[in-house]
Amino acid sequence: MTARKRALISVSDKTGLATLVKALKKHNFEIISTGGTAKAIEKAGVKVTPVEKVTEFKEMLDGRVKTLHPKIHAGILALRDSRKHMKQLKEANIMAIDLVVVNLYPFRQTVAGNAPLDEIIENIDIGGPTLIRAAAKNFQDVAIVVKPAQYKPLIEELAKNKGVISMKTRRLFAAKAFEHTAYYDTTVNAFLHQKFNPGELFPADFSMNYRKVMDLRYGENPHQKAALYKESFVRNPSVAKAKVLNGKPLSFNNIIDGNDAVAVVQEFPEPAACLIKHNNACGAAVAASISEALEKGHQCDTKSAFGSVIAINRKCNLETAKKVTSFFNEVVIAPEYEMDALAELKRKKNLRILKLPGIDQHSPAEGLDYKKVEGALLVQTKDEITEEEAGLNVVSEKKPSKEQMKDLLFAWRVVKHIKSNAIVLAKNQATVGIGAGQMARVDSVEIAVNKAGGKERGSVLASDGFFPFRDNVDLAAEKGIVAIIEPGGSIRDKEIIDASNEKGIVLVFTGVRHFKH
């Protein structure tokens, strides 16, 4: 640090500013500032030098150009141990700057507030990121502070070291500064890409944009550390946006299961309930009322539902709440709660009660889906039920009844949320048996039948992928299953159709597969 210390301060968020500048004054920092920040510093009773007095150039273009000047950036970037640099500063009458405190225009908040486009564009900060990057690059001599949360450790450091900021702290602040500008730039990129180039799903350079919501107690297992991050512009209902009304903090596994439970109930315009356990549905149903939907979904597999995560797509009433509290579960998610229902749920001290508006709005999956693998990222569009599937192809001689078709379509919407190979048995628009995650499809059929425990008779079957062999049809017929919906597309489709006709089973092809790995 130079003998005469200088700080450049330009902040949109004035939180803690008065405390900071008073501490800097105590340690004999000369303060240079801009516009509204300078006024706030003066109001705090601390002397400030306007930036235009340093640059000898008035800000212009409605404030777009203020700190973009050699007398500012040379003062930040000059290496103090370089005789050449210091000689050039002296010749140009430029003062070295030792501390830069900058936080950026509130771009994300402006977008979230549905501001008009011209206002959003004006909140793309140019001078701020430039100052931050310059100071962070020259961490050898300059400290950079980008958030009010950093003021306290900075003030403590100054007090501890008699006004000197250590190299360790400057390095830490520099890393945080580049983290900050990277997030800011990807936030702007995410908005502009969606606004001006939404058709390009997979750009050559792909940047993700997330900010930490909270640390989690642990990951999938207690020995794994974990945290939850949220996208800047979350449009769909997200567990990351849910308000926790009761219970312990959400766990890593709660969040994953909650996400899938919400996805299932959003498939349906009718009142729908879903119970998820270990990332697979153990029950789902639609009904005339939300309490009936939950009851039907729970009856699918009451054993597996123990410790499940529940999502419902209607306001939770007292009758539904009493059903939730009648057995052990970890989480309940609803768009809203009636007061007496909430009181009933809160009787369970550890039950996590989540309020998530928007899940009562039936909407197709949108956006991109990410799967991380070692050293790479797989990106795909989200899986959704397509318009082509609406024109289902009944390939069997026997045609489905109206009620059977309802059940087939219900099962087809649920099966895409089950781990492959996936089989769903359904009756009266409720699951009665689910088989998931098996390497042989017929094994999933056997598991679903075993789970059904006799309820499979008269049910329909949905398979996320085609049947490779007729053994699946033979087993279904043996167990009293009356109709099957699957993608088709196997080289043995004729054999599967013939088996269905032989057994008197309805067979419907969708033409679309719904694997979930």
C-alpha cells in the first residue's frame, strides 16, 4: 500500500456504506466517489472527492461514462513495485488507488420487476465490472470489495493491521470479485439470450447462472457436503422458490424428490396428488377433490409411502391435511393452505410444509434439462408429452373403452416420471402398481404386479419404452391387465401386436419414448 491511501467507492446498494466510510476515514483513507454514492458519503459526515475532480472530465451520456477514464484505471492497475509504472503515474499526475468498493447496477432485480426493456438495458453495468476486474487483476496492490457483506471483515482487518489490508485478504477479495462479475455477466447473457435468441438452444459457449440459496446439512449421504443454488430467472414453479412454513430445513434428497413430485402433479389439470420416495413415485392419482386424489395415490403402495414426499396441485384443506398427518412423511407441497389445514399439519413438528404457488397451473415442461457427468455437462430439452401423442394409434383388434383410454392417458403421463425401465399400472385414474429402474423390462412388469397385490386385475399398463419381447404381454394377460400403452418401434412390434390380439388385450402405440435415467 502507498503512504497516502485512497479508496474509490461507487455503489448502487448503500447498505452499510456510512459505517464503512467512517472506518476508512479513521484509517486516513482519501475517498473518491461518484454521483449518488458521493452524496450518501457526504450525508454520513465524511469528506469525499468527486470522481470528475480526479478525471477533470464531467460524467456524460446520462451517467453511462463516469469512471471509464485513464486517471482512474491507471491509478488502479499500476504496479507499485514497477519503477516504470510509478514514473508514468507521476508524469501524468495520476494518483494511485488502493481500495475499490463497487457493487453493480441491480440488473437481476430490474428484470424480476418486469421493467420495460430500455430500463433493463440501462441496468447493464459497464463501468462497475471494469473497475472490479481492474482492481482484482492488481490484487498485489489493490483490494476490491463487491458486497456489503464484506464490509465487516474489511473493517476488522483494517483495525487489526493498523489500516493495512493483507495480501491474504486481497487475494480472497480478488477471487470473490471475479466470481461476482462472472455471475453478473451470465445473468445478463441469460436474459439477452432468452430475449433476442431463444431459438438457439445449444450455443457454442454455454454458461450456467446460479446463486447459492443455502448450505444443506449434507448431500445424498451424511458424509457428502452440499448446497442449493437457484437460477437467476426461474419461470416455472421450483422447490428452490418454495416458502417453508414449518419443519426442519430441506435436505438434498427432499429437494430432489420434491422436484419430481411437483413435476408429476403439474401434468394434470384435474386435482392431482403424488407421493415420491427415492426419486420414484410410489403413488399418484387424479380425482374430483384433492383429498380423494391423495387417498387414491396413497393406497397404491402404503408401505413405500412411509417417509415420502407429497405434492398436491390444489389448496390443502383440512380433510387433505388429516390424510397427510395419518402416516409418516417428510414433506408436503401445495400451492396454498387453509388455516385449519395448516394448523393440523403443524402438529407434526418435523413435517416440512412447503407453499409453492403455481403448481395448480397445468403447464408443459419448459426449458433445458442438465445432467452432470465427470468433466462434462449433458444438456437437453425437457421431456414433454407431445402433440403427436395426442393422436394415439390403437394397433390391436380390441378397442379401448372411454374409461380405459382415460386410464391409459393418465398412466402415460405418470410413467415418464419413473426411472427406466418403467412400468405403471393404473385403474380409475390412480396408480395401483409401479415397477422402476430394472435392467429387464419384464422385471419391472413383475415388480409392478407384485406391488399391486391383486389390484392389477382390470388395470391398464403404461411402459416408457417399447416391449422387446412378448413375455411382457403374456405376463400382463396372465395377471388380468386389460390394456397397454407403449411407444412401439420395436423390430418385434408385429409379434407384440399378435400377442395382444391373441390375449384379447388393447394395445396402443404412442410413437414417442419417455426414458428417464
